[in-house]
Amino acid sequence: MMAIILVLLGFAGAFVSGLVGVGGAIIMIPVILYIPELLMPGSGFDMRTVAGMSMVQVLAASFSGSLKHKQNKMISRPLVLYMGGGIVIGSFIGGFFSRYVAEDSLKMVFALLAALAAIIMFIPNKDDGDGVKLEELEFNKPLAVMIAGIVGVLAGLVGAGGSFMLVPLMIYVLGIPTRITVGSSLTIVLLSSIAGFLGKLTTAQIPFLFALPLVIGALPGAQLGAKYSNKLSSKNLRVILTMINVVTAIKMWLDIVSVQMIHGIFPI
């Protein structure tokens, strides 16, 4: 029963991944934390296990989705090379040292990242990027590398590819058109997730028994999401991503606050 649940969750998370250009951790980490426990009480996973499972799912989803976006010719090679290099180094560092970070701290980091990503997405952006040619794309290369490196470290800690933070920063800080961001971010996150996966693998943090069903669902899910992504307007893609970040941030913070109240840190 648990295997079937994980396959379905992997498919759903990867569909969103391919649709809006995120690796899927922004969806997968909350749903793996809460849905298995909700459907099968007593069978839930702790945050460290979820982070390992999520990293494998993100790897599969970003690989599958990036193949489809490459067919749509919306992946910028220079953008991938510059940001990919920074995020690979950062993700390996984050993934390796995540074993030394307390579980509650991992949840806090993820909730902070989701909240920040949600806030960034509310910044007005008039440029939808439709019709922009890849060869005409210009961006601040040193800033791109720095952003990718910082996002990589934080994402590697929580078992994410980092795209839920990377996409808003690419759109609103680097000024990359939305459609090119969606296509390129999955390839950048693919590099990030490989590094994060190796970091967690070398410290024995990957629960392969539970991660495999997620991968089985993720491969076709990302392909289907990437197919429909090309049919949506850039504005609608941003709206979907904003809603995902907002809902996830609210849920994670409610969970953190409720736990702290139970422990007596906050007065009830």
C-alpha cells in the first residue's frame, strides 16, 4: 500500500515539476511528510528520511522534465553552464553537511526558503518572455553564479534541487524571461540534484526502498507536466508557482509553530 501511495505522490510532484520548471521538492517534502501519515497512521517519515527520498525524486523528475523542455528549445546553455557550476558545488556541500543538522532545523530552513520564494513571486513583473530568442539572452554572470551557489547549499541541506528558490530569483533578480527560466531551471536543478544526491549518498542518507516508488512515478509525471507547460502562458506559469510556494510556506510554518507550542517554547 505504501509503495502505491509513493508512486502516486512521485507522479503528482513530478507533473508540477515539469509544468513550472521546479525540481519538485517544494511539493514532495510537505506531501511525503504529511500524506503517508494521514492515510496510514503510524507509517510516516521523519524529516531526514524525507530529505533523502525527495533528493532522489528531484533527480528523476528534473532529468525527465529537462529532456522534454530541450525538445521545446527553451533551455539556455550559457545560463545552465554558469548557474549549474555554482549550484553543483553548493548542493554537494549542503547535502554532505546535512547529516550534522538537527531535524527541526532542517524543517525551519525549508520553511524559510518557501516563504522567501513566495514573497519574491509577488514582485510585479511585466515581461512574460514569450517570443524571446535564446541567442539574445543576456544576464549578470557573476551574480548568477553567486545566487546558484547559495541556493545550492541551502537546497542540499533539505534534500531539494533548489528550483523553488532558483526560479523566482532567475525571473525577478536576474531578469530571465519566464519561459526560458522554466526550461533552463530544470537542467540546472538536474546538476544540483546529482551533487546533492552524491552528498547524501556518501553519508548514507538515501532510503532507496522508499525512494524507488517515487522515481517510478516521477519519470512519466515530469514528461506530462513539461508537455502541458508549453501550452500555458508565462503569466499562468508564474501564478501556479506562486500558489505552490504560498501554500507550502503556510503549511510548514503552521506545523513548526504548533510543535513549538506543544514543547512549551511559545505560550499556548
